[in-house]
Amino acid sequence: MTPLIELKNITYQAQNRRILDIPEFQIQEGEFLGIMGPNGAGKSTLLKLLAFLDRPSCGDILYQGAAVTQGDVPLELRRKFSIALQQSLLLDGTVFYNIAIGLTLRKVPKQVIKEKVSHWLELFGISHLAKKNALYLSGGEAQRVNLARAMIVEPEILFLDEPFSALDFPTKIKLMEDFKQIISETNTTAVFVSHDLMEVHYLTNRLAIIVSGEVQQSGPTPRVLEYPNSSTQSFLNEWKKFYPIAR
């Protein structure tokens, strides 16, 4: 099966320091990939490369088997992706307006926008907030809007950079439960950067652990957690004190 995205012989350097060194890495259609590693390991940099938000110092990035010219990524390709960050970065306007913005920019007919926004408002349990100004939402409400905005355009790949990390525990758990169901029902391919093993264990079906800019281990999430190799064991051992699944 041809991967959706494939990295070949990728390196990334900044300020004369090598941030990433990845000979090969793939994202397959339908998987929910988690990316973990220590602070400064290169997780967010890898996410930016996969989403074509940055270019590598050298190497090739392929989308569905075809090499993509760095610095000249077509708009039609960029529109296949969505990204949700830790900060929701909502616009000054109603919740409806914020969720609709991606469809509005694509010049989707107004009636279709209305139907789709209503659908995603309902899926994320925020229909009652449709007319509320997005700048006055709670953290959990804002993140639901952020995720609905990312999902409404039906991306081929959804990129997530710690969207749950700033939420209090009960809010996080409820949102993760709802989000997992939505991802499962839509069969959306997702790439998820997180510092939290609980989040990764609950949501993902594949896990890649990065240490010092290199993917040291990758595979089904339960297998990586149960059988860490010598390069990832030290990192995962820190989680054993707090999260039993890492044992």
C-alpha cells in the first residue's frame, strides 16, 4: 500500500544544529499516529515537515508516492490537511463563523455551509454555542470549536499538536472520549504530537518515539509501550511512576 506521506533521507538543521535525522518514515491511510519524545526531541518540527509547513534541509517528502517540491506546495495539496494546535486561535466572531471559515474560503454554497456547520456543532456537543462569540468560551469549549473547524473540511490528514494539554483533567477526558469516537466514525488519518502518554495510549493505534531528533522506535502503540527497545526505555521509564500502562 502506498503511504499517504513518506519521508526519505530527511535532515533538518537550524542554527548549525541538526534537529532531525530521519532516513525513512511513513504515514498510512486510516492510522492514528502518536509522536512522543523528550522536550527538544524534534516532535513539533517533524509535524511541520509532515504538514508541509516547513521544508527539510535535505531529503524528499512524498505524498501518495509523488515527490512534493519544497517551497512550492500547491494550494490543492495544502487543503487536504488540517491542523489543530494547543492554542485554539479562534477569530473574533461567533462559533458558527469560526467553524465555517474553512468552507467559506473554499466558496462552498451558504446552504451547504449551514448544514455542515450544524452537523459538526452537534457532533462536538456545542450546538448551543453557535451564536456565542468564540473569544468568550471556556478552554474546553474553545478546543471543541478548534477541532470542529479542523474537521469540517474533511481533511485527508489531521495534524494535532498537543490540543488537550492545557485542559483540566475532567474536561480533557470528556473531549478525548468524544474526539476518539468522531475520528473512528470518520476514519480520519491523524498525526498527534503529545507529551502525555495517557493521551497517546487512549487515542492512537501507532506510536513513534523520537529521541535526539531520530525515530528510535515505531509500531503499534500497545507493542511499543509493552516492549520498549534500549533507546526508548529510559524515556518510557519516567512514565512508569505515574501511568501503569507503561510498565
